[in-house]
Amino acid sequence: MTTSSEPRVTGLEIRSIDYVPLDERHGKLWHLGPLWFMSNAQIATLAVGLISITGGGNLVWSLIAIAAGTVLGTFFMAFHSAQGPQLGLPQMIQSRPQFGYVGALLVWLFAYVQYAGFNVFNTILAGEALHTVHGGVKPWVVVVTLVGFVVALVGYDVIHRAEQFLTYAFLVIFGVFTVGILVTLHYPAGSFDLGGFKWTPFLAQFGVVAGYQISWAIYVSDYSRYLPPDVTVRKTFYWTYFGSALGGIWLMTLGALLAGWAGKDFETIRSINAAGDKVFSGFGAIVLLFAALGLVSVTALNMYGGSLTLISAIDSFRRVRPTVGVRLLTIGLTAVLSVVGALAATAHFLENFNDFLLLVLYLFIPWTSVNLMDYYVVRRGHYAVAEIFNPRGIYGRWGWHGIVAYLVGFAVMVPFFSVGTLYVGPAAHALGGADISLFIGLPVAAVLYWLFTRSIDVEAETRLAEAELTDLESAAHDHREP
């Protein structure tokens, strides 16, 4: 089957965690590029690039850490993207073969915290951006949430279209903004001195960037699952990887440049506005207005993914029939939690955002390791999809292989954690506060899971999948779980 140029699904999206049948697959592979570019090309990402500068590092090593962290972290999230077209499922429901029908609740809880947490930060930033232009913060937080809610409710196709439009506009507006920054801003002495290397801020920046990119891993199949299965893993990986990496490096670099220029006076929204006005008077307001639109789009992504995660969790206790009503309820609940959190949030945005990113990194390193090891090495992409929705199926209620590998992978990382003033593990303390937990958790969780799953009969699962395929397609057309 080949990709079609026009969507076959119109109106409000009905599907959620259920399998997408082959005759509903649509879209073009290149659509993943703008989506993941624009998902990263927004000012919450810009804030990720500040960590080294605010921690005492110089500009050039901050930029190197940003590039290195992006190259590594995006590698993992892009490989998750390739799972969507092959399985026709959103991302987090795919955790059941590793963690079990009920056991997957462990990672779904963490995923939902991430969706809600990012939305709090996103809506705060959008409210502050619009406040700078028009005044008022709290009303804009509500407006941003409502618009994001509508986009998320309409669903998959409108999200892709919106991100394409925003990408083209971004290239113009932020292209001018970036050139203006490079031409008009001046930096302190030593900013580009390679001899000014400091290990701790470098690793802090590297870890936060890698964590930010890895954190997208729980999203990616959500936005590739409607593509037909004949798109290759390699091309799906490339469009996702380069879209996300380019958007991430661009905005994080802008963050580092602005922080290096403003120094102790840096404040995200105010500094963007001031730098924009150096290009020409009033341009800062244009940049902020567009930045708010970008934050609305990523707010919609978080509501969409949060809805899928909530539905997955409910389905672990009571089977869910995919309907617009279910989507409306779960997206609405996610929107309410996000806006309440944003309205109740205190100051110290940057400090809290840094800690939140590190928490996300810690929680999802062992998950991404287990999930990718299972998909690409253990089962090599062969799953009995119908069994993922069977509470008494072959994947069991509790997947001890995945749960133990995850918990052990997380536990061995703890001594290497370095979360500002909250916690510095003994190993991180011995390294002067440097955080290398990423390099510990990834291999430990992966190797353990591989060892635990040596007895899995992949060929038997493949035969079962082939036998259940007809019923799987039929159930999907009837909008019910198989």
C-alpha cells in the first residue's frame, strides 16, 4: 500500500488507543519533518539552552553541549517514531508487551505527569509572551489552553496541518530574528574561549538537552501511526530525527546566545522582546506573538498525548470503546489540570523547568531503553497487536521482564543524579556535581531486558499475529477493541 496525498478521515478524530486499519492509513512521510521541527521550535525549548550559561559555563562550550545532547537524545526518540506505521498504534500503549496489561500503568503515570508538567510551563510562557504584547497573564493562560483543547480535539490531521503552516512562518520570523541576534548582540570576553571548559555546567547542559529530546519519545508514534506500513523504518527515522534535531538545536542555541548576551539580567520573555527590538522597533512583539502560537501548538500535542495516556490507563481496568466522547472527556480533564497548574504556579520558572527536565530524563531513560530493545532486538517489530488489548493475552497482566529491567536501570542511576539543590548522589558528588546517569541507565536496562527475554518465542507471536489480523481489521472498522 502506498501513501495517499489526501486524508481519509474527516471531522473530529474518533480513534484513540485503538489500532488504525490499513484503509485509513494516509499522509506523507515528509509531514513528520515539519511536525517535529515545529514541536521543538518554540520558546520552551529556548529555555533548555540556558542551563550551562546560568551555571557558570561559557558560551562556546554551551553550544557544543547543546549540539552533542541533541544528537544523542534525538537518536532514541526518532527510533520510536518508526514504530507507529508498523503497528498502527499510539506510543504508550506499545508498552504493554514489555510491562504487561496492568504493569504498563507504571510508565503511563510518569508519562501523564510529563504531559501535564510541560503544559504548565508552556502555558505560563505563552501567557507571559502575550502579556508583554497585550497585558494580562492569567486570561491568556486560559485562552491558550482553550485553543490547544480545540486543536487536540479535532485531532491528528489538523495537528499535522497546523505544524506545517507554523513551520513556514517560523522560518521567516525566526530566521530574521536569528540573523538579527548574530549581527546586533555582543558577548562578554571569553564567551568563545575553548580554554574556558567547565565539566559540571557542560554535563548539566548536555544532560538536560538529551533528556528534553528523549522526553519526546513518548509522543512520536502518536503522530506517525496513520501512515501506511510500507514507509520504511529508515525514512521514518530520518524525517523525525532531522526535524526534531534542527528545531531543537536552533532554539536552544538562541537561548544560549540570549543568556550569554544578557548575563544576570536574562529573563526569557523580556530578553526575547529586547533582542527583537534591536532588529527593528516592534519586532520583539512580533516574535513573541508568533512564539505564543508555537506554544499553543505544543500545548495541543500535550493534551492529545495526555488523552491517549489516560484512555490507556482506564482501559487497564475497563475496556474502552473508541468514541469522540471518550476523547472529549480525557482531553478536557488534561486541559483543566494544565490550566489549574499554570494559574497556581509560582515564580522561579527557570529553576523549576531545569529540575523538571532532569526528572523526565531520569524516568524515561530506562523506559526508552526497554521499549527499543524489545522492538528492534528482541521481537524485531513482530507483535500480535490484538493481544495488546487482551487482558488475558500472551503479554500477561504484569510483564516482570520489563518492570524489573526498568526498576534496576532506574536504581543504578540514582547515585549519579545531580538535580541542583534538590539532590546530588554520591557518585555525582565525587564527580564534582557532574551527572552521567544517562550513560548508566541506558545500557543496564537494555542488557537486563535482553537477558530476561531470551526465552520469548517470537515466531509463535508472529504466527498468532497473522491468524488474528482479519479480526483485528474488522474490529477496527467497527470502532471497538479486538
